[in-house]
Amino acid sequence: MPLFTVSSDVYDSVLVVHADGELDYGHAPVFRSEMTRVWEAGTPALVVIDVAGLTFCDSAGVAELIWSLQRSRALNTRLVLAGVHGTLERILAITGLRSAFEVSPTVEEAVQGTS
């Protein structure tokens, strides 16, 4: 089983990116590649990054999330992190980045928030 997987799909015109496993220095390029593909495919009104399946996230992973947030702002796209927990939750709280991100408990709640 791979240590990190990332995929994306569309729910009700919302683009959802699923990140599972360890988002760390070794896997950050895989995440960047998927997010680059997402941004280059068009400009959705909402992108939800589902991080509920992350088992670990280091500073390189957080840097990729910040890059995604900056890219979303440049494109006037709403970005929501869904399912933040564990290491990522602690990193965002300790660094003060928690307030920079819009966070939702679940993908479903993030998608419903668009209605």
C-alpha cells in the first residue's frame, strides 16, 4: 500500500481533492502535481481538499496547502479543508495558520455550504 495517494473528483460542481496517507517532504511533489492539474483544468467556484485520510503532515505538506490557498485566492476560488485532525490540526493551531484556512468537519458539509 502506498504511503500517500491523492485523487480528485467532482460532487455537485464542487471539485474535491482526496489526500490520504503521509503528506510529507517525499510526497509533497505528488500533491503539487495533482493540485496543479486541478488549477489548470479550469477555475471551479469551490475546491475542497479532503484531509481526513491524512495520517501525517509535516512542514512540506503544510507548505503545499498554503500554496494551494494562495493559488485559490489568485483565481478567486473558494478553498476549504475538510476533515482536519491530528498532526495537521496541531500544526495549523501552533503556527496560527488555522485562521487562514476555511475548515469544514466533512466534505459533505463543505459541499452543502455552497447551496
